[in-house]
Amino acid sequence: LLYPVNYYKGSNESQRAPKSSVREKISSSLAAMSQPTPAATELPVLPEGTTVAFGVADISVVVSYFVFVLVGRIWSSIRASRGTTGGYFLAGRSMTWWPIGASLLSSNVGSGLFIGLAGTGAAGGLAVGGFEWNATWALLALGWIFVPVYIAAGVVTMPEYLQKRFGGQRIQIYMSILSLILYLFTKISTDIFSGALFIQISLGWNLYLSAVVLLAVTAVYTISGGLTAVIYTDVLQTLIMVLGALALMFLGFEEVGWYEGLQEKYSTAIPQIIVPNTTCHLPRADAFHLFRDPVTGDIPWPGLIFGLSVLALWYWCTDQVIVQRSLCAKNLSHAKGGSVLGGYLKILPMFFIVMPGMISRALYPDEVGCVDPDICKRVCGAAVGCSNIAYPKLVIELMPDGFRGLMIAVMMAALMSSVTFVFNSSSTLFVIDIWQRIRTKASEWELMIVGRVFILILVVISILWIPIIQSANSGKLFDYIQSITSCLAPPITAVFILAIFCKRINEPGAFWGLIVGLAVGLVRMIIEFIYSTPSCGEEDRRPAVLKDLHYLYFALILCVLTVIVTVLISVCTPPIPEEKLACLTWWTRHRKAPAIGLKNYKSEAAQINPAIGESDFVENADLGDKEEA
């Protein structure tokens, strides 16, 4: 995994075999291109023409799934208090470690990850699995470093923590608005697009009809349940996703001849029709290596270790969707246990998502590995490539009756779970951090109604955004998500780390650090939208900041820049008094909170539910520490 190897040149006869196969494929492909015939240019069946005969077993599995999910949500909703924001948004803080750990996986492994991660694996190999393995240490940091501070601070949302830590309102409002933008354009829209794409390819449904139906069901689930129902339902959904994906993984490995067969077939997975005088159709020589060249690698190893860590800390330790899972734990020990379980579960996607994507290209190179723009448009509607269809293509071709229905249920569970989490967390952010500033005397009932109406608004915007996502897709959905995240998330990571570990950082430093980081990130993001990735055979005319600077390197640079600006401005402005930082940093998390906080601060948590005060959070944290001992 660690050293580059040329898979077309082996040390023995069995390793040399692929080399001749490559030459034969290339020769036959060039001959076909020079003398086109109807047989040579026969194209795969289009997704719109795909028909899958659902048997009784398939229908039974899907119906049973919906029945179990519905019963689970009704049962968990009855057990939980949904009449207050504490019960609706934080599940009454009654969750134990095992549903939290399962929930952490479900909130991340949605249909966007299935489509995007498998597609990038099909296009480039194993290295993208490093994104999943990098999350293991970030989850430990969440449980042992970030959550203890959040619990001691007594916060419900991440912008609320920054408002408590620095005072004022502009940082909290900035964070709430930016988080909602990130959720809408990198989570909700991409999950809906990928889920609808899966249903379209699998069942032949219209793309937008699939999206509308799934969104309607998901919105009803979210509105009716609250966070307790979301988390308990995800225990079942996580089990379905893991078992179904593992079943497909074993079927795929059996089809290609297990790992050795995958190495051979993937290395020779070349489409019959190629673009002359290019190498786009050739699989990467380092496809089976995790660490790749720092300059020429598609995922350079320094970026995978350091740059990706910046994005991982943002997602797993400061993102509302994830942190909200841990904040609903009954005490700190259960929050840590959930992080440990989630870390172990994040090892699995390399095997049941990335490798099946590679298997799909090895088995179906003409469709999944197509490079000719005309053919790719006919196969999947995207001229730059069809790697996004790798996972659903494998499901259609390999899964038998009954199991095919199981995988449909898996993808629907993934979509509903992921989007439900974002709906719930987005409504939490809007209600607590924005609406209560507009309506300071809003009642509990009004807050509940506003949260649900906001979810409906998100549904409408998400449906309208699907055509934009479809047209902006560069052929790798996962790369689209990560590149946008690398432009917007690093400043948030820098400010949270400084807020927790550096008491000298103040509000002016944090605010202007965020502003400068956002400005720099937006410049690159706008350039990315202006200069699209060239298709196979086209000249790369993008500026050097895009062509030569990998987005993982950019994320690391942007994070460091934000740290420098934040520190410089903080040391040039008055510090926050020491007594005002009680319970708000790693070094002061056990101190008793002052009677009066920072200027202009007013605790929303105390307003929402007086029974859940800061002292209860600190007592729970202390209890968790005692249980650990």
C-alpha cells in the first residue's frame, strides 16, 4: 500500500500477463476506432432504458423495511419528550453509547457517500478510502477533547458555543448562516441527487420524481419524530446498510476472483472505445496504494494526512450534524463510547464502498470507465465520465432477487438518514441562532412550528438545486463535495481549535480570521466554477491555483492563514478576562461559570428549557469522568 508499483510490469509470469492484455485491448480499440462498424460502436443501454423486474421477495424486503422504520420511529417518539426543544433537538440527553455510535456512521454514510466514494474508487483506486480512515482519530478527538468542552459550556449548537466563548453576536450569526449554506449545497443537494440517481438507474424512474418522493417521505419522518426518533431509527438503518453493502462486496469479490483477481482485472479495465493519443482510459498504476506521490498523485499523501485532517476536524468535531449526536448522550462516558464505536465503523467503508466501486469498473469498463464524451452522455448523461454509476451498476448486475430489494432499502435508508440529520440540525441552527434573535419572546409552540416550516423550505430549495448539481458535476461527485468544503471549512476549524486551546484569542481576532479565510476560500471556489475540469483529450486551461495546487493542500494553507490572522489581531486587541472563560476552554472546563457572562450574552439554552441548565451539563461531565475512573 505504501510504495508505488507499475502494475503493467511484474516480477513473475503471472504479473506480466496484464501487460499483454493491455496491449491487446489498446490495439483492438484503435483498430475499432479507425474502422468503425455498427458492432464496434454499439453502446451500453441507457439508464432511462433500464428496467429491473422486482420479484415478490424484493417487494417484501422493501415493505418490511418501511414497516420496521415506521414502527421504530413511533415507538421512540412516544418514549421521548417532543414538547420542548430539549427533547426535540437533543433527544432529552438520554442516549447511550451504542445508538450514538451507529448514528455517527449513518449521518455520514448517506447515498452521496455510496455514489461518490464508489465512483472515485472506480476512477482512481483505493486512496480515496483514506478519507474514511482519517475520520477514526477525528472521532476520538470529538469524544475526548471537544465534547467535554461543549458539555461544560452547556451549548445546544456550535455557533452558540462561539457566542459564549467570544461574546457578541456577529460570529454566531456568521457561523449559523455559513453552516446552513454548507448543508444545503454540499449535503442536502448532493445526497438527494445521488439518491435519485441510484433510484433512476436501478428502477428506471424519472430523476426528479424519485427526488420528490424520497424528499417528501424524509421530510415527514423528520417533522414527526425529532432527534430521538432519528437516532433510534438509525440503529436499524445502520444495520441494513452494513449488511447489504457487505453482501454486495462478497458477491463482487467472488465475481472478479477476490483481491488478486481485482488487481489484475482493474489494471486492464479499459473501455473498447477510447480517445486517441490520450491516457485517460488507462487505470492508474498506483491504484492499489494508499499513499501517493506528493506532486503527481491525484490524492497526494501529505494532503491525505495533513490537509484532510483540517477537513476531518471540521466535519467530525465542529459540524452541527455530527456534534449534535454526541451532545444528546446521557453523560460524557456514553459520548466517548459512541465516538469509539463510530471510529471502528468508519474502517468499513473502504471495503464495502471503495472496493466495490473498483470491482464495478473491472467488470463493466465500457460503462463505468467510459472516456469518449458522446458515449458517456449516452450512458449516464455526463460527458466527463460515468464513474458515479459504479455502485448502482453493481447492484443491478450482481444482486439476486430479494437481495436487490435489500439494497434498494439500504440506499433509501442511507438517503433518508443523511438528509434527516441535516434537516434536523439545520432547523436547530435556524430556530435557536437566528429566529430567537428576531422573536426574542417566542413560545415553545412557535419554535416547534418554525423549525418544521424551515424544513419544508429546505425541501423546496433542494429540489430546485438538483439541475444545478447535475450540470456542475465534474464526473466525480465526491471530489465536488470535498473541493467546496476545502474552500469554506478550514477557517472554521482554525477558530474552533484556537477557541478551545488558546485563552488569549478574542472576538475581533476570531471574527476577522473567519472573514479573511472566507474571502480567500470564496476566490478559489468562484474560480473553480468558472474554469471547469477539462474532458479527456482537452487542454487544461485552468489557472495554476487550481491546476497545480491540490484542494487538500489549499485547505491546509487556508487553515494556517486563518490561524495567523486570528492570532495577530487577538494579540493587538484587549484579551478576554480570565473569569469570563470558565467552562469555555479546555483549560477552564472544570471551573465554575460566572453569574454574568460576556457582554451582550444571553443563554438561549436557559431560555428554552430552564430544567436543563449549565450546572446539569457540568454535573453530567463530572459524572462521566467518575464513571471512567
